[in-house]
Amino acid sequence: MTMSEPSQSSDYPVPLPDDQYSPVEKALIWAAIGLTFAVAAGLVLAFDTVWTETLKPIIWDPVVKDAGVAGDAGYTPQNTAIYTLSMLACVVLFQALFRKWKLPTDERMTLALIAWVCLAPVLRVLEDADFFSSSRDVLFISPIIHLHLAAWLIGVAILSHRVGRRFDGRLDDGAQEAQATLLGGLLFVVLLGHWYLLYQPAYASHSSVSFTLATGGLAVAFVVLWGSLVATRGWPAITRGMLAFASSAVVLGVAHWVQFMATPWAQESGKASGDITFWPALIVLGLPAIVCVVLYRMGKEDAQQLRLTGYTAGVLPAHVGIKQWEDEADAWAKHPVEFLSNKALLAHPMVLGMVFGQLCDGFATMVGIDMFGYGEKHPVSDAVIQFGGRLNESLGLDWGEGAWLFALVKAVLVGLIVWLFVQMRVEHRQQHFRLLIVLAVLIVGLAPGLRDIGRLMLGV
């Protein structure tokens, strides 16, 4: 079902086709290429200046320290700025490339990416528990862990697309079963390789542990892999494979959490308290989940109606630009995108993922610092917590270190996120930009929040 639309006005330019780069995108792509060559040339011609005196102490040394016995090396304003600017640059650069490659940006892709974001903290908690060998520790330290997992994601996406793309769009049982079988066989091998390369070498470092539960988790992961493929019948091969692999990899990692709970292994750092605690999960995961359920119920009806019209929440028709939409607001007021998107976005995985992630991070930080004595490594977050501590002193409160203020700031941030996204409209060619912005927010919100709750539960 579609609705009639106002005609395209000659006063407004038609948005560029998806396969064309804008002048800004071209400039950024060439700037990225130039910067890459400049850094490479600097490493060759002025190694000591570029690496030894600049990049190594700012970026590499903190990673090595974090992976070492001491662990938890704090971020500095310098590397925080570099990581932030690099992430924003990657969002702008890759959205242009992904758009030209016509990668999907729907709710299915959002769910698949959320699963991959969840995989990072699962592995990071195992590194906190000194599971991985010292030769591989750096692979699980931020930001390298995200680059490392991005390589796995790209590999899984490419292989899944190549193997199953000929069945995309075909909903008959034969085509769907054939695609699931091909993807299942492929991802079975990839998941086995994932276990062999990342987990199996660490077993030798903990010879006193049998790892029966962990290897049993590998079997459960294979079941989850196949179950995910069955549950995603009708999905494109690329998102079907991405979600199935990430879900099974998360299960495999959590199985090693369970192994640690049952038979803790010796730690080089001696950080483990030996106390297994579950109640923080009720707060850190339960409260955000309740908020997300409420938001989903508020928006699901409008989301269903908008889906029937063939439009995407918050995305303008392909031939309409933002300026025309805003200038002719009255003409577009009754368009489904305008009067259904505000509530429909409340039920979208993008908004729900960001809300859950930010609240999870806020509550986990509050519980971890104010109740369990953990510290904060990010300078901006630490400044907020320190200010909360000063408020405690001025108000005569004797509870925690002030991390409650960080949780409050995160809650306010969630409100702003929801408000911005339900109001925001993007052009058809900007969907990849919106999705990658969400991915960036998930990486800095959901990932650290899940890592924190994992550490609290395992006592590491």
C-alpha cells in the first residue's frame, strides 16, 4: 500500500543517486587515502619521530599495558581524541562505500550488527579473566578488539553473500532450505576456526582446568548457529549469516564465562576476587530492558502500519531531499513517513539498542564503582564521576564515589537520543550514515556496559 505524494518541485534538486559520491565524500575519501600514504611514508622515512615518539606512547603502549599483568590502563585525552575522530571519520567514509555497494540498512542488519557489538565485550571479559595467552592478549584490548572483530565480520559477510546470494528474494521452501544448508556448512567451518584460533591455544595455559563446559558450549553454539538460520528464513544471505555467526560466537564466549564460574583458572594479575555475583545483572540488564519494552510497545503499532506502506521509519522518499521536505512541511504532513515515524522509531532496533546500551553502561558503571570499588579509565567519564563525588561531599552523602551522577547523565543522554531520532528525517541515500552512527554509539555504550556487567558477575 502506498500513498500519493506531492510532485517533485523543479525548485529543488533531485538527490544524488546512491551510487554517486558527493563532493564532500570524494574529498574525505581522497583525504583518507592521502593520510594513509603520509603515515606509511612517515613510518619508512622518519620511523622514530612518527612511531617511537608519537604513535607508540599514545596508542600502542596503553594497549600493551592494558593487556599486561597490571591491566586496565587508562585512556588519555590524546588517544581518546584520536579514537573519537577516527571513529567519526570511519562513519563518514564507510557510509559512502557501503551505500555504493548497496549493503542493506534495514532492521535485520541492525540486529546483526548489535549481535557483533555484543561479541566484543564477551571476549574482553575473558581477557580480563586472563584467559587468553599473553601472545594474543592485545587482540582483545580496545580499540584493537574492534578492528580484530571487524575483520571477522567482513569475512563472514563476504562469504555468506557469495555462498547464498543466488537464493536471495526466493521464498520457496527449496530455496530457503538450500541457502540455510549452504550457510550452515560454511559458518560451521568458520565457527570451528574461530574456536581453534582464539580459544583452543589458551587451553594449554590453564592445564589444571578440563574445559569440559567450554567445549560443551561449542556444541551448543553450533545448535544456536543452525537455530538462527532457521529463525531468519527469508532474510538476505549477508544478514542471515552475520547474525547466525555472531549469535553462536557469543554463546561460545559465554560458555567460557560459565567454565570460569565453575572452575576458575589461575590469573597472572591476581585480580579475580573469586566471588561470583549475579544480582548486578538484575539492575544493569533488567532496568534498561524494562525501558526498552515500554518504548517498543509505544511504537510497534505505528511501525507495523508504516511497514505496510513500504516506507522506512525516518527515511524520506527516494526523490525528495531534506530541504524540500522541510520547506514544504504542510504538503508532506500527511505522508506516512511524517506522521508515523515518530512513534515507529521507538520500536526500531536502532533506538532500542542505543537506549539499552547507554542505560546499561550507566548502571554498570554506577554499580561497579559505587558498590564494588572498580575504577573509571575514560577521562571524560571520570571527570563526571569525580564531580559526583564532590557533590556527595557537599550534600553530606556517604555513598559511593559519585558514579550515580554518571548514571544520571547517561539517562539524560538516552532521553536526548530518543528525542533526536524520533524527530530526525534522513534522505534515502543517508540511511547508511544513520546506521553507522548508531553502530558507533553502540560501540561506546553497549559494549562497555556489557563488559562491566561481565566483570561484576565473574569478579574480575
